[in-house]
Amino acid sequence: MTAQQPQIPLFVPGDALLVVDVQRDFCPGGALPVPDGDAVVPVLNRWLAAAEEAAAPVVASRDWHPADHCSFEEQGGEWPAHCVRESPGAAFHPDLALPAHAVIVSKGTESDRDAYSAFDGTGLADDLRRGNVKRLWIGGLAQDVCVHATVLAACEHGFTTHLIPGASRPISQERGQAALREMAGAGAVVPDAAG
């Protein structure tokens, strides 16, 4: 963590917290586990508490796939079946302290279309703009897949975008480092020692 990165955020008007795909299937014991993925939960819980105290909007994205989703290996995709909607693996991590007012964004809901970014086909950018959100703090899973895609999309949509220190983990360390560089290159604020 760099000295200028806050351990606990100071949310101001125009800020929102976006938690990406902290679901059982992406944590140890799940169908598509991210190494050390559950370590993001206590970090994100501190940020969730700070957002709650500041009355900052909270958004949580989730993969919410049909059983025949195109990303699954059985359908010729890249991944084992995961986060099938209404299944236990699609649930948020049980220790993730999402507030009752958190907005839940479901993605990857169509069999023939994949969606890595929380902005992909969800209307999230327009919803955030309607709420006068200008700056996003983002963490979750996986750093080199859906967090990466979400951060890039947030930058493309013109939000000031921060990757939360220590609040993401990659599937692959090599891909994770490449993702950090790409996110920073897109204009996101990326801590040197994230995840």
C-alpha cells in the first residue's frame, strides 16, 4: 500500500462503492475459486461500513448465469460452470456485509452472451449518472477478469476510478500484474501493492 492510499476511505458527495462479484463460486471451495479470494471480504467490509456511514451509494455486481451459459466449458466456453443463478455458488460470500440498500447488478444473464464488466448491458453507467456519481471505488473478484473489465469500463464512461488497495485478487499473478498495468494505463488510480 502506498502512503497516499487511505486504509479507510473518506467518501464525499459524488462517490460510490462498487463491489464486483464477491460470490461463493469465486472463493475457496467454489466452482471457480480465485486464490485467496475470500481475503477481500474483510477489506471490503471496512469500505462498506465507511460508505454506510457517509450515506454513499453501494453497488454489488454478480454473475447470474443460466445453466447453459456460453462461457461454460460444456458450451465450448473458457470456464467451468459457475454462478448459476439461484444456486448456492451464485450467492454473495456469507461474510460480505452488504447494506440493505445496496443496488444489485446481475450480469451474464443471457445464455448466448458473456459479460465481464458490471457495466455490460446493465444500465449501470446511466444509473450512476442519475445519482450524480462522479468517482467510483472498486474492489472484488477477480482482479484479472471482471474487476479488470469493470475498471476499464468505468474509465471509458468517464468516472474517476480507483482500485481499492488490497480488495482484489487475481486468478493468475502474471495476468493480475498485466491487468493492474492496463487499468492504470486507462486512467484508473491503481495502488502499487493491490492484491
